[in-house]
Amino acid sequence: EGLPHTGSMLVIMMMVMMLIMMMMVVMVMMMVLTPLHAQHLGHGLPTISSLISAHLAGMFGLAWLTGNLVDRYGERRFIALGAVLLALSAVLAFFVTSAFWIGVSLFVLGLGWNWCYVSGSSLLTHSLGPLERSRIQGQTEFAVWGAAALGSLLGGLVVGQFGFQILSVLAAFISLLPLLTLLGLKRARAGVEVVPGD
């Protein structure tokens, strides 16, 4: 009963919040700037509209299935898979120029975000006691959407100064940070498990 208030549980909550924020930064950076990159490559507005539709399909098209998969196979596994998909989408965006492959990269970006967001939110919920759940979830939503605004601003600055390829490299790097966070979570959870309850 006293576990949610231990230092280890606080670390777990903070790490999960940072994990969700990192994937949101990546998703928004690439979502906002890839259509602009497509325009610079010569693709017209109808094509760019289709690219955005592909991204939205990745974000929400399989949302009805994600929760069941996360419950069955585990939150940390789907966070890892989602992080890999986010990194893969950034690598694809670095190399491809055709509308089809840009669409694939945006679909993969949306799917990776979906898996990370649902899994991270579930992991956060399961790390909280009933008394603090609403408060911490509200604070997390505020932080996550603040990270989304930061991602949009940061992406624009990076593309303006260094170009889209550098943005893709940065996005791929940030995408893989949740894998390190998962290792930290594993150690923090091991610390919680050996703490006796009050």
C-alpha cells in the first residue's frame, strides 16, 4: 500500500512521463515537417493530402486493436516496438523521395506513436495508486502536449537551419532513447519489488 510513495515509484512515474514526451516530440516533428519536405520535393497538394491521410491511418486506424495487443503481450514490449517503428520512419524519411515511400514512412510514424502512446499511458496508469492517478495523469497530459508544441517549434528551427535530413537523424536518435528508458524502468521496478509495504 505504501509502494506508490517510495522514491523508486516516483522515478518510475517520471521515466514513463519522459518516455511519452519523447515519442510525442518525434511524432510531431516529423508529422509537421514531412509534408513541407514533400512539397519541396515537388509533390502537389493532392498528394500531400494523401500523405497526411496515411499518417492518420497509422495513428488511429489500428487503435481498436492496440489495447488488446498491449494487454496480451506487455506494455514494455510494445513501447520498444513503437520506438523502433518511430526510428524506422525517420530513417525512411531521410532516404526516400517518392510519394509512396513518404506515405509509408508517415504511416509507420503514426503506428509507432500509437503503440508508444497507448503502452506508455497504460504503464503509467499501472504505476499509480488510485489516489494520485487522476492528478498525475492530468499533469502527464499537460506535459505531453507541451512536448508536442516543443516538437513543432524544434522541428521548424532544425529544418530552417540545417535541413530535413538532419531533422530525420535527430528524430531517429530521440526515437531510440525510450529503449534506454525501458532499461532504467526495469531497474527501478526491481528496486520497488524489494521494498516492503507499510
